[in-house]
Amino acid sequence: MACETSEGDVVSEYLDQNPRLAQWVDTFRTYCESNKQWAARREFLLRNMEAFPAMEPGVPSSSLDKLLSLSMVWANHVFLGCSYPQAVMDKISEMGEGIVVKDGPMHKTTKDGILSRGKRGAAADGDGAVKRSRCGANERGQKSGPRPQAPAEHQPFFNRLYKAVAWKLVSAGGFGPNLDHFEILRSCVESCKETLTSVFVPLKDIAGLPAARTQKEGHVCEIRCRTVYMGTGYGRDEAAARAMASKEALKVFQGRKVTVKICRRRYKGKDVEDLMLLDEQPRNQGFPPALSFPFEAERREDGSS
């Protein structure tokens, strides 16, 4: 993060006093995070752990998965300018209140939004940031996307993940409907030193569905790893939706190999280029619409301070 000195000292002192916790939390750093980004997300995790009392260091849990997902959503919004459904934006703004990011694209989070750095007053900047988060994503869609070299950069990791999933499924007796698909996927990803990101959207909030279906309860979940899309699923609640998305993601690993590619998808009514994990099976139908778009319009060089 490169927080202000007083905040950084508090975090460092706390971690020095809790070495086991510090070692555990550091396992959640992703491969592509700079020192600044990780320090900010680490503070987000530490500040909000008390709100998830079921968590224990070194013990997998749904509470931990939810906190990790929210931390990635918060970091994507602060550092990449990604926008999410308003309920999610409100949640991460509240959870990130008071975290200061020095010399970052966003300066300080508050309950009312995320204040951007600039010459105007804080109130004006805050309004501008909220407007960008609500309506700027569609404008970014046609201008931005993954870098052309991104598939080649991500492919080695997913080759390792393919082997981890293959061994896990063999030990579980093969792919089947009775497996805990999310737990298998989560454990394999974490064995490769990464974390999954889950984005949830209520079914009624998804545009373009038939009128009769918009009244149904339920959630849609999208799963990514290292910004690469892996699967989408629907369920009566978030846990069920995530389980179905994990099952769809694991289906991709049933072939002889997996490949990271740049593909065209729909995101909030616009065509965008997205990173996707694919198998060798021919696809006659289009891809599910994207629930998130973790690529900024203007690519910034974020130094490792």
C-alpha cells in the first residue's frame, strides 16, 4: 500500500506481534500484485477479519473465501477502476473506509465512495469517482481489455493448475456430480499460490432476461483467477451459484489441456475483449455475459514501492 507512516507502522507492528497470522496472510498475495497493491489489500483483510469470526489461520472456510473475494473486488476498483453492482460497491466502500493509498490512482476510501486524487476539492472528486464507477465501465469496454501478451503470460500458471486439478480429480475418483466442486477448485488454486475471485449478482439485476424470469430469486456467480474467466453458475443462493460456477470451471479441465485466450464477450450491453480459460471442445454457442471486467481503460505503470 505505501500507507501514511502512522498507518504503515500500525500494520507492521501488529504483524510483528502476530508472526503466525502474518505468515498466513502473506499466502494470499497474488503473483501480479505490486508491493503497494498487496500492502493495501493486506490492510483491507486485516481490518475486516473480525467481521468474519469463523475464520482460523490455515483453515479453509466459506467466510475466508468471501473476505478474499471482497478484498480482490476492492483492490480492482481502487487500482484498476473496475465497477461492480451498486450493492457490492457500497459494501467494499464501507469495508475499506479509512485505508489510505499513497500516490495511488485512488487516494482514500470513505463510506460515501472512493475519493480520487486531483486539484478539485474532496467533495467534487468524490462525486466524480462515483459517477465513473457507475457509468464509466461501458465506455471503457470498447477502449480497453487484456494486453495482447496476457495469454502467454498466464498460460504457465494454468498449465500448473491443470496438473493440480487432474491429480485432485484422480484422487477423488474422477469428475462427478457429487463432488464438492468449489472446494476442489479452491484447494488446487491455493496449492499454486493463487486465490479465486467470485463475483455475485442477483438474478433480478441482470439485464436482458425474459420478463417472467426476472422475478425469480437467485444469484449468478462468475469465477476468475488472475483476472482470467473460468466459469459462470446460477443458484438459489450465493453458495449454490458458486458451486455451479466451480463445476462449470472444472469441466474445462476434462480435456487434454487448457488454453488462455482473448475472446469477445458481452459486458453491460457492450462487446469487450476478455481473458478466458478454454478447453479443446468446439463451441457452437456464445459465452455467458461477463459479470465483471477487471481491465482498466488507460494502462498505468504501477511501481513496486
